[in-house]
Amino acid sequence: MRRCSNFFQSFAGKRKGIKVKAPKFKSRKSRQTARFVGANYKIGQDKIYLPKVGKIKIIWSRQLPSEPSSVTIIKDSTNRYFASFVVEINPESLPKTDNTIGIDLGISTFATLSNGEKILAPKPLKQNLKKLAKFQRKFAKTDPGSNRRKKRRLKVAKLHAKIKDIRTDFLHKLSTDLVRNYDTIVLEV
């Protein structure tokens, strides 16, 4: 909102300095976020209450370790909703393993460990390239603003989200495994 007022004050000549450009608004087709802070929301067993929205059914991925200070509701381009909570925790140290590992990131293999183990990355884009090309071809043939275009845009977005999810899942699992098994990790730069 501040950028809006700066723009209009600059446009009217009431603001000193260089002219402020017009604000860029978020596209409704891409990622949207809304943040709720303080006592603006209430968390129940299987529902969360948000002001001006009402009660929303929620599926928990894990229990909250403490009372959250804020919640951010995220809607991605595939119309999936996520709730991200800010909580305060006391980090616990992992048990010492006295193991050391060196990692060499590569091109043909994702990583080669100093103990000789080679880690291959999943190739979700390569596996879904034909399907993606087909969805994009069909999307390109639709008329702008039509309902069919919205449906086809959603299909393309869902496939991109699936590819992204496979990649992030692989990276999270690999990094967690390495951190739990080794005390010292050395990367080639």
C-alpha cells in the first residue's frame, strides 16, 4: 500500500526526489499470500478460523510445537492452499556420529560422495516432457479469457507443480539424510 501512496504523491508533485513508478500488482493466476498476525485467527483441532473468511478445514502435516505468532495462507498457481505457521522452538542437537563426508556435485550424476557412493537425481521433467508439450499445445490453441483456457492453464500448472514437488522432495530427503549421518560435510565450490 505504501508504494501506491508514494506513486500518487510523486505523480501529483507532492513528493520530493525522483518519480516513483506505478505499483506492480500480483497476478491472480500465480502465487497469492495473506498473513494473519496476533489474535486475528483461531486454531482448532481440524479447523482454522480466519477473519472475513470463516472456518476452513485443515489437514495437519505435523503437530505445532508451540503457540504460533502468525499464520500465512498461501495459494499457489494450481489452486492448492497451504498454511505456514511461525512458531518459536528450542533447536535440539543431533547425536554425534564422528563421520566426515565430502560431496562433489556433478552433471551426469547429481552428487558423488567421498566414500564412492553416487547419487542420481530424479528426472521428473524428462519423464513428463511429452505430457507437458501436449498440455502446452492444447493451452496455446485456446481463446484468451475462455473457461477452457482456465482449465488447460490449470493442467499445465499442476504438471509443473508435480515436477517441482518431486525435485524438492528429493533435495529435502537427501539433505536430511546427510545431516543425520555425518557431523562434517565438505562441498566442492
